[in-house]
Amino acid sequence: MIYLKLLITFFKIGLFSFGGGYAMIPLIQSEIESNNWLTTAEFVDIIAIAEMTPGPIAVNSATFVGYKIAGFFGSVAATSWVVLPSFILAILVSMIFYKFQNHPLKISAFYGIRPVIAGLVMTSTIFIAETSIFKQSLSLEMLMNLQVGLYK
């Protein structure tokens, strides 16, 4: 019965959590507290360990919680079911992309996305440089000089 509860709980966490591992932490915590599986101190320790170990935080924390609740097979169940919704979604999206790989609308969309991604990367680079390297904000004149210098 505990395995079924782990499967349902972690499938729900994997299905309804968007934004990565850090976004899953509140949902994991509420599910663990509602089932009285761990104390708050134990949950905080598990999150700290999950952050230190390699891999996604949600997967690591699901593994640790499953192990604490039901041993080895509990960790396998929790880990498998927290990643299953993402796995299914990735398979479905890849099937759709493969089916329409040569469709003109898809090709045009990806050509349109390229400059947006370049702009986002440049914006984040400027933001990080502005806050970590330069004491004052970069002026438009400095950016223009930098851009002219890159194309010489």
C-alpha cells in the first residue's frame, strides 16, 4: 500500500510541478507533510543533501524520501514516478517534432526563435557584466563602442 501511495504522490508531483527542481520543493513538502512521512527538519536535511549531490533536486529528493519511507524499492518507485511525466511529455513532443520536421511553419518558427535566443543571451551577459564587473551601469555609448570593436 505504501508503494501505491508513493507512486501516486510522486507522479502527481512530477506532473504538476513546472519550473524545475526548486519549483517542486513546496509541492514535495506539502505532500510529505500531508502524509506525515517526515518531519520538517528531516525534509530540510533531505533538500540540503539533494542540492549537494549531482543531478536534479527533484529526482534526488524523491530518491531520498522514497528510501526513508520504504527502503530501496521505495526510492526506485519515487524516482521513477517523479520523472515519468517529463519522460512521457518529451517522447510526445519529439514524436510531433519528428512528424513535422520539414514543415515550413516549424522551420520558420525556429528561424524566428534564433535571434530571440541570441538577444536573451546578450541581455543576461550585459546584466551579469553590469552587476559583477562594472560598478556603474553600462551606458548606451559604452555598448555601441563594444559592438563596433567586435566587428573590426
